[in-house]
Amino acid sequence: MRTLLSLASYLLAGYGLLCLLLYLLQRQLIYFPVPAALPPEQPLVLKQGQVQVLVSQQPRASDKALLYFGGNAEDVSVSLAEFSAAFSKHAIYLMHYRGYGGSEGRPSEQALVSDALALFDAVATEHSNITVIGRSLGSGVAMQLAAQRPVQQLVLITPFDSLTKLARQQFPVVPVGWLLKDRFESAHYARQIDTPTLLLVAEQDEIIGRARSEALYQAFSPGIAQLQLYPGGHNSYLPASQIAAWL
């Protein structure tokens, strides 16, 4: 009996240590900051308190603009030329999250959404027709932006309904609901969006999984969202020209 109690104590202590480590390191498991391979020469600079957030941009004298929010380990700087060519009538703005590509600060859900709102407000002073594209983690940012600002079009690439639910799939024995700080509950915001929305879902998404993308699709009001499947996995290349063709 004493041996069983000792074993149970060790297991309980190990479980508690696992939960503690996941709590302390959770943002390091969500965000993977990368430097910019093509640092913007003349970036749009957002001053958010004491933090400067950089935005790669291709300004154009047009009423149309495109805002892009990338994945959790994505260097958006390399996509500027491609988006500029595919959306030749749009001014292009690709946000470098805090800690990414020369931007200051540390990433968090609250910070990224706040920066996205600030970017939209800055762009809206010169452009009245704004398309927003969010990929993977960026789909969570784009969803909250579209729920709070008059976005013209919304495109979500490999999106998910809830980071909490994704985390539960990854760590089924951990009380994720108690531990998680950044939840990106995109399905919660879906009913607040009346903007035409396109969900681009990879057929073999091994990270998000089609079920999580389809759950987000079902959360929108009828007639608002469309779902388009494309071949490949979560990190498969999806040309900006193909995205433009679907719009």
C-alpha cells in the first residue's frame, strides 16, 4: 500500500509539474517569432504605447487596400511582392507581429488584436475598401478585427474555431480551460460578422484539421461565409494569385 501511495504521489507531482510548465511556457508553444528575410525599407510604423510595430507595405493611390496577418511562424516580408502582383489595384499591408521581423514587444492575443485594429484605423484614413486576409493564427486576429471594424471582404486560410479546442486535442489530459491565456475563440465572433467571408481549407490539414475549420464555418450566420477546399496540408503553398482568383 505504501508503495502504491508513493507511486501515486510521484505521478501527481509529475502531472502538476507538467501543468505548471505548460502554463509558464504556453506562449512559447504558440508563437515562433522569426526575423524578416526582406526587412521593409520604408515600413509603416505603428506606435503602440512604448512599442513600435512594423508593417511591410506597398502604398498605392487607390481606395482599395489589403491587410494580411500571417501564421505563428511566418515571415510575411517575403510575401509582399507576390501579394502586390496578385492584388495590383490594392495597397498592401503585411503586419509583423510583436517580436517578429523587427517589431518590438512580445506577442499575445490582446497585443496582436490591438495592433490589427490600429493598423486598420491607420489604413482607413486613406482607403475606404479594405480586404483582410488571415492565415492560421492570423485567422484568429482577422476574425476579431472583422467583428469590430467595417471590413469589405474577409479571407481565412486554414482557420480554426477555437485555440482552446485545438489545445485540448494536443493535451487531452491537461485542464486547458484553466491554464490558457490566449484563446482565440474565433467561433464566438463569427455571428458578429456580416462581411462576405471566404474560408480556404486545406484538404489534408494535419495541424488544424478540417473539423476545426468546418466548425468555424458553421458558426457564421447563413449566407455570410463560403468554404473552399484546396489540395495539400496546413503548410502547403497557396499562391496569392489563386486567392485573388477566388474573390
